[in-house]
Amino acid sequence: MAEEPMFMRIPPEIRMLIYDYLLDNGGTKDILIRNQSRSEYDMCRSKTRRSAYNIMERSIVKRSYETTYCADPEPRRAMHTVIMHINRKIREEATHFLYTKYAFHFGDDLEAVVPFFADKTPRTRDLVREISLYKCSPTNAIEPDSCDWSSVCRSLQSLQSLDKLTLVIEGARPRESWDGPQSLTVSDFRLLYSTRHESLRWARELASIRSVKEVVIVADIHNLPNPESNMMLVLAAFSSSIETSLVDFLRNDLGIPARVGKSQYCGVGVFGRYPAAILADDKMATPAPPEDQARLLEDALVAVRQQTSLMRKCLDTPGKLMDALKCCSTLVSELRTSSLGPKQYYELYMSVFDALRYLSVHLRENHPVNHLADLYELVQYAGNIVPRLYLMITVGTAYMAIEDAPVKELMKDMMDMSRGVQHPIRGLFLRYYLSGQARDFLPTTESDGPEGNISDSINFVLTNFVEMNKLWVRLQHQGHSREREQRIRERKELQLLVGSNIVRLSQLVDLETYKSSILAPLLEQVVQCRDVLAQEYLLEVITQVFPDEFHLHTLDQFLGAVSRLNPHVNVKAIVIGLMDRLSEYAERDGQEDKSEDKAQMEADALAKLLEKVNLLKEIPATPPSDSKPPEEGKSSDSSESTESPDDTKTPESEDGPTAKTEEPANETAGESSTDDSSTLAESTPSVADTETTAVNGQGSITEKVQLYEVFFAQVKNLVEAQHLPVPDIIALLVSLCNLALNIYPDRLDYVDQILAYATTKVRENMNNADLHSPPAQQSLLALLQAPLNHYVSTFTALSLPTYVPLFQSQSYPTRRAVAGDVVRTLLKNQTKISTTEQLENVLEVLKVLIKEGSQAPQGYPGVSQRRPVETDETMEEQGWLARIVHLLQAEDNDTQFKLLQMTRKAYSEGNERIRTTTPPLLTACMKLARKFKQREHFDDNWETQSNALFKFMHSALSTLYTRVNSSGAAEMALRLFASAGQTADLVGFEEVAYEFFAQAFTVYEEAVTDSKAQFQAVCVIATALHQTRNFGKENYDTLITKCAQHGSKLLRKPDQCRAVYLASHLWWATPIVSNGESEETELYRDGKRVLECLQRALRVADSCMETATSIELFVEILDRYVYYFDQQNESVTTKYLNGLIELIHSNLAGNQQDSASVENSRRHFNQTLENIRSRQYEGIVLTPN
């Protein structure tokens, strides 16, 4: 006895799971049984063990061929039936599992029923529980039942365990009522049955099946023209009664356990009718893997090319139109595939489209009207629903091109029939084909006849758009959730198909039709679909394809729909796109009206705005106790000044120390916002109202429609309705600001209103992380830069009441970037700062560059952090600040002094950065001091002003000296003190000048320690003292003596020597031509002290250890002797010159070193001698004895 296989030892429950996996048909409970195609049967004729039989071709050309039955030719998943061939026991279990679990669907391939059950054993036949059949209409001349229905019923009688028989009965009727009976009663069916009418001949055979427990009747109704013959009238009435009177007749009169079932069958296919459940699964089938799609596409293209070639040959041959339609049906059947992605399907579609276009042209050119009408009905009996509808559309649109064709009925019929394809990709391409083919033949007249009118065309396109959008949205629900990104990509590839309908609408309608009939249903469909991708794309298409004027007159309606979109939609991009487009349109429309003098226009607008703000500030607040409810007659006035919660009033500053700076700005921000809000209330910003102000289209667009008011109101509503994130809000405001700047350059209050609203939103979201995200910061930066870049004058933007408050609430990088833009613009344009108001606004912005390290914005928590080391970038910024001082150019000296005081006060917050900003400030003060001097004969108060100025300079220099500890700071302070002393002496303030020089010596003694720096400092002081003229003898002697003493005490001998001989000039003043001095001017000169300095310098030089150094210094001292001798200093005689020349000759002759220093000194000495020789001085001996 054979051993039991190992598989049978597995527990039955597990074996059932294995069977379920191996015999799974893609998750369905259905198995399709079909007639095998001729080509497939010919290939496996010798291998098949199934019964063969003859059938007729289901086409216009009838031919008989031999075939056999097969399972689903396009299975969703291969069933591993090989397990049934292992051994008998496994076969018995697998057979029981297979035949009891699945329902067998034969469709209209009734020829396969008898052979299929004949090949099964009685035991297997008894396992069948459910089958389904499709009963063609007796009037179907193309696809009648081609086998004996009686033999099918006799075969079914052998199925003793059959629980359910589903019978789909084909019918046809007009869509509207017709002349004649609309339906049949049970009595009518009894009469037809008793007279053996052909419409009920099948029912007699069905009644012979007594073993079936339940018969489900389903109607498959097709469209039928208005019946004109008796047969057609009976068919129409019969079809209307299939699921009512017929079921009652079968159940009550014939004893068949019939009931009405749901519509399970859909359409006619090449392989017969398929159950709707299976078709639905097929519709939702996901495309094949990418590596298989290329192969499948190539196979499909080969089939299309072959059938296209055959179709063209048939069309070119008279009398073979039916064969051409058959070829066309076959090639279009390739579009039934679900295995291709959108790109591959589109390539296949285009190949099919070329063939259909050839057919369409042939039909229009070669067939009369009546022939096309018959063809239109005939092609509806084609195989599957996909080729049926493509052929129907091809013939129907060709029919529409014929004069007097029932275009209206054709459009309605094709639109309704297209609903039969619900697979997203197939349905989209089918409707795209319908739209493209019908595009050129849509009626555009106002006729009420059967040829249709423009309203019918609009409804046709709108309906097609709605249905395509539904299919497109449905595509996202296909496949597994892990393929979500792939489906999104596929939907983006298909979006152009949906958008083409909106493009077509834009070509059909005018403004009035768009407002009344088009926009509302379009927007309603967009809003109701609730799909993010669809809403974003469709609104973008609507924005782009319709003319600008259409949008201009429907802003309220469009933006109202935007506020009802899915919260995840990028509303910002939609509104900004519309704003930018209308902004460009309005700007083009009003270019000729723009003022040429923009600077003057901005100045007038700013003055008007500030005047309004000041007037509002002067209005006293009404005490609460005095407030009374408004009277009836004044209700309208009070309502205009009432502020809503959404008013763009800027909240008060929470930063105490900055109250002085922010309080006025905040007040003006709130008041400006209030005023703007009342202005909006008065102007009623709706497109419908503003249009009434236009007079027959005259004037610019901005006069017809209050574009800014409408957008601002709608943006506020959008922000509240959609709860937009902060980055999107700011981005919207940026676009709105650009719109106001471009279209309304003279309305500064518009920009101020936007900035006030932005300030409110920023402070409301102070602790919101989104506010500090890069997109939000970039948008805020763009918002602050927009006025700066647009206005001619930077001060126009900075003077807006809410600009500075918004700026102050920004992060450090944003404020720093804006400040950089401001200072670069001012320097590039050399913009003069002439008023304290201008400077105040500029300094408020530049404060971020003045202070060290990053600072938190006003109102934000945090501590300012100092940067340990200045970078190249910050050093460049300090250079900008220093150059800004030179732009301070007031009309009068008093204002100039105030500007300098304000600048110094602001710059002093920079701590050690004043090292860079103090020198230009002192330079400007020195210029101002000279201006005060020039006004001494015109202004009696000039001395007081000068004293205040010098005190200011002294304070600034003292601050620089005490606060800055970095290298070189003391030397800088010393130079500035010396320069200040020189300026004070120039304008005649001796005591002030003495104090400055004394302070310079103090800095020298306290802070200058480097020997080189000390020498330079002595030279600087000596140079400044040499140019003074207004010191008294005592003060001057004190200062120059101190300078000479410091020079003689330098560390290095060469420095001592040079400092002493340079100090000699302090006792020998020379005329300064720029000051109006000449040789006749009486100057301070003391020849003896000059000689003493030169003699001391000579002694110091002689004491140097290096001969080369001594020679170099001797030559330099000789130059001084020659200078003073030439200046006719009586103390410097030829004796001293000859002695020094002799000394230099002897040192050069005795020097044994051949160094570069000595050679340079020799060359210098020779040049000096040549100079003396050229002057021909008497008594000077140039050559040694």
C-alpha cells in the first residue's frame, strides 16, 4: 500500500490555508470561463484535452471557427492548479475547495457551458454552487445567442447542488419617453409566453431547471433610438419591465425562484460580458512593475500598428467599412489595459488616436448623413465598453460636423455613455478624447433647435470637467498606501487632461457668461472635491487661462472660494499668483497715468499721511464716564469709526526702556490702522459695488475696481477662515505690499496699513516657532525691503508710522539685513540727511549695526550677547556707519549740531565700536566749528554754540580714550585731541585749544608706551602746535617746551635726535597760505632756541654707537641747518654749516663699512651739497680741506 504523502499529514486547517493561497484568483471569488481566441487555440490545439466546439465570430463579419473554453485570459493572479495533479487525495481536497468557493462566470460565451460541465466528473459538477450567464437580446443582430439555449439549460439541470444562477438579460430603450407602451405587465408577459414570442422563448427552457435554489435577474440596458417598429416597441417595453413585471412573472407563473439583483454586469467585451465586481477590481488594478511596462507597451503598440494598417486598407477598399470598424475595435481594445502607467498609457493612446483620427476624417468625407446616423447606432453594439465608446465618440463627432445634425442629443448621449468607464486612467483619457474630438463642433450660436447652442456647449464642457476631476481625484485611492508618492506623481502627469476642459471654457465664454454661469460651478467643484492637489492645480489653471479682466471683476467670488479650500492647500501660492498677475495688469493699464516726478509725489503723499496721523493724535480721548450710546441719527457715523477685532492696530510695546522711541510709532500705527479700516468700511470693498463706479469702461482699472481694498479685506478673511500659518500670512502681505506699491505709489497709507497688520500678526505669534522659520524670516525681510526698493527716497519708507515698529520686532539677522540695505542705499545715492526726523528713523534702523553682538528684538526675552572678535563683515558695517556721518548735511548750523549730537548718542551704544565711528564724528564737528566761525559777524550766539560744540568734542574724545582699550586706541585719541586743539586755535578759542593739547599730552604720558608710537605722537603734537596762531606766549611756550622735552626723553637715540630737530620748528613759525598768511605776517620766531635744538640734536647724533646711524642723522640735521639758513635765521651761521659739513666728510672718510645705509647717507649728503652749491651761499665750504 502506498505511503500517505507528507502534505496530507499537515492539519486540515493549514492545508486549507495553503489551498487558499495557491488557488487565489487575486482576492476575488470569481472565475471567468471564456471561449479561447482562435490564435491561442491554434497554438495549443495539439496539447489541449478539453472538448472542442465551433462558434461564430462576434464581429460584423461572421465566420465560424473551432475553439475550446479557457479560464480568464487576463487573470489578476496566476492560480497554481498544478497542486491538483500531485495525487488523488490532494486533487479531491483541492477540487472541493476550488469548486465550492468560486462562482463561475460564463458571460455571453454560452457555447462554453456545455463542454465545460461535460468535461467534469459528476462528483465535480455537484460541487458547483454558483454560475452566471448573459442572455443577449433577441434583437441583437450582431451578437445573438449562437448556441442552443435548450442545451445550456439541460446541462444546468445536471447540477444538483447549484445554489445560485445569475442571469443578466440584455435590453434597450430610449432615455426619454416614447410613443407606445412604456412597460409590460405580468398579463402582457403571460400573453407573450403563451404565444411563444421570441422575447420569452428562453424563459420556457429556464423553467426546466428545477435544481437551482435561486435565480437572480439583472438588467443590462443600452440606449435605443425612438422605436418605430413593433419589434422595437416590444423591446423597449420589455427592457423597462425586466426587473419588475418579468421577475414577478417568472416567480409566480413559472415557479422559478427569481429575484432582482444588483447590477453586476457592465458592457460588452471582446471576450464577452464581465461581472461588474471583477471589472471594478480590474479598474483598481495597479500598473505593472516599471521593468514590465516597457515590454507591455511595445506589445500593445505592435498590435495597434498592425490593426491600423489593416484598418486603412479596409477603408481604402470600397465595401469593407465593417471590416475597418472591426480592426478599429481591436486596436482600441489595447486601451483596456490596466498595466501601464500614465506616461506609457499616453504613448499608447496617441498611437490609437492617430488611427481614430484617420477613421474620423474618412467618415466625414465619404459617408452621407443617414449612413453616419446608422453607424452611430451600430457601433454601440461593439465588443467591450472601451472600444465601444471610442468608436461611438469617433462616429458621433463626425456626425456632429454634418449640417443639421442633432448635435445637442449627440453631446448628451456621448456624455452619458462615457460614464460607463470608471477606471481613473482609462476614463480620463476617454473623456479627454471626447473633449478633443468634440471641441471644433460644439455649437456657439443662441439657437434653440436640435443643433444646440452655446449654453449646451458650456454644460457639455463643464460636465466633462466635473467627471474628469472625479476620476482624477479617485486615482489617489488606488494601490497600497506605500505607493502614495508614486500615485501623486502619476496624478501630476495626468493633470493636464483635466485642465484642458478649463482651457476650452475660456475660449467659449465672455465676461458676463463667466460671471453668471461659469465661475460658480467651477469653484464649487473645486471646493467640494477636497483634494489638495486638485484644488491647487485647478485654481492655478483658472487663474492662468481666463483673462485678467475676468478675475478683476470676480475677485470676491474667487477669493471667497479660496477661503473654503482644504486647510492643507497652499493658499498662499494661489492668492499670490492672482495678486501678482492683476498687479501687472493694472500697472500696464495705468502706465500712462503715472506721475513723472515720483520724488515730489512721494513727499506730498508722506506729508499728507503724517498730517493725518498728527491730527488723529491731537483728538482727545473721550473719558469713559462721558461716553454715551449713539443716537439713531448718528449710528451710521459712529459705525464708520468703530474698530473691529481684526483692525490692524499695533499693540503697545512691552519694552519699558524703549517706550520713548516706540510709543509714538505704536500710536500712529494703531491710529493709521483705524483710519484705514474706517476708509475700507466707507468704501465698501466689494467688486460688485466698485464696478458701479465705472462709467462705460472709461478710466483705468484702479478706478473701476478698488483692487487693494478688495484684496486686503479678502486676505484678512482668508487668514481667519483658513487659520493660515505665519509664513503664509507674511508671504501674502509681501505680495499685497508689492501690489500697493506698483499700482498705488501715491497711497502710502496702504503700505502703512499692511505693515501695521504684519506688526500685529508678528506680535501675536511672538512665541510661535513658525515665525522664526526660514520662510517666515525671508518673507518678513522681503516685506521690509519692498518699500525701500520701490520708493525714490529711503526716508519715505522709514517715515511710515508702522515701519520702524515692525522692524524693531524682527530677529537680529532680519534687522541686520534691512539695516545693511538702508545704509548701502544711502551711501550709494549720497542721500543727504538734513532733519532730525530723518536721522531718528535712520538711527533706529542702524541700531542693530551699532551695538555689539546679536540683540533680541524689542519685546522678546533674551540677553544681548557680545561678539568676542570683530569679523571682516562687522568691520565693513562699522565703515558704513562712519561714512553715514558725512551725509549729515543740515540747512543750518544749529540743526547740524543736533544731528551730530543724536549720532554720537546713538553710536555711543556701540561700546568699543566707537573707535571706528568717533573719528568721522570729530571731523564733522571740526567742519561745523569752522562754519560757526564764519558766522561770527552774523550770529551773536556763535561763541556759545562753539563752546558747546567743543565741550561735545571733548566729551566724545574722552569717552573714546577711556572706553576703548584695544591696540592703537590711545594713539587715535591723541591725534584727535591734537586736531581738535588745532581747530579750536583756528577759531580763536585759546583756552579750549590749550585744554585739548594738554589732554593730548596726558594721553601720551598715560597710555602711549611703545617707543615708535611715542615718536609718532610727538611728531603729531609738534605738527599741530606748529600750525597754531592764537596762543599767548606763555601758553605756547609751555606747550612747545613740553613737546620738546618729551622728544628728548625718547628711548632710542635716533628718535631723540629726530624729535629734537623737528621740535626746532616750534620756535620758527612759517606762513600758512591757506589761512591768508604771507611773508610779511608777524609770526612767532626764536632763532636761539632753534639753534639750541639743532645743537642738542647734533650731540645726540654724535653719541650714537653706530657710525652709519650717526652719519645718517648728521645729514638730516644738515638739511635743517640749510633750511633755517635759507630762512635767514641769524643764529644759524656759516660756521655751523661748515663745521657740520666737515664733520660729515670726516666720518664718511673714516668709515670702513660698506653698507647700504652708508651709501644712502652718502647719496643724500651729495644731494644736499649740490643744493647748497646751486644756491651759491657765501662762506660755505663744500669740500674738505
